[in-house]
Amino acid sequence: MDTASLFALLLVDRLAGRQRRLLPPQKIRLYNSGMRAVLKSLDPVMLNYAANLLEQEGIESVVFDTHASVMDGSMGFLPRRLMVLDEDFGRAEKLLRDALPEAM
């Protein structure tokens, strides 16, 4: 996410009277590095499970496009992406293929 997009999100939240939680330093490092989508899904439960599996193995991940369905009328057509660092992609993909073969 570029700086302009982050600023726009913060501005919209401020106008709506909401406070956006700041990202912890390890998540900021993820946004500034090369990342790849290791899993795409419409199922938020599966994405959460996959993110927890990766976290248990020491692989940092971020779910992208969580609120993208708002842009398509909240119909849920746009899949969410579980992103990992380029250097962790191979390990993460193997782990998720073993744990969630139906999702890969």
C-alpha cells in the first residue's frame, strides 16, 4: 500500500469518526518489502486459519483486500489475498499445501 492510499484510508476513517489502529513494526516491514500472494479465497475463516498456521511457523503474513468488497457493493466477489514476503513464499506455500490442499 502506497503512502497516498494509506493517507486516504486514515482521512476517511477520521471523517467517519473512527480511529484506525496503527500497524505494528513487523507489519510495516511487510508493506515495504516484496510480497507475493500465497493464497486467494473468499472464505475469511480459511484465510484466518492459514494466517495462524503461518504465524505458528514464524512466517509473517498480511491479508490484503479485506474491505475491497465494499467497492463492489459488499457482494463478496473479490477474493482476499494472504500475502507473505518473497523470501518466505516457498515455505509458506508448502505448509499451506500440506495443511489446506483443497484451498490451493
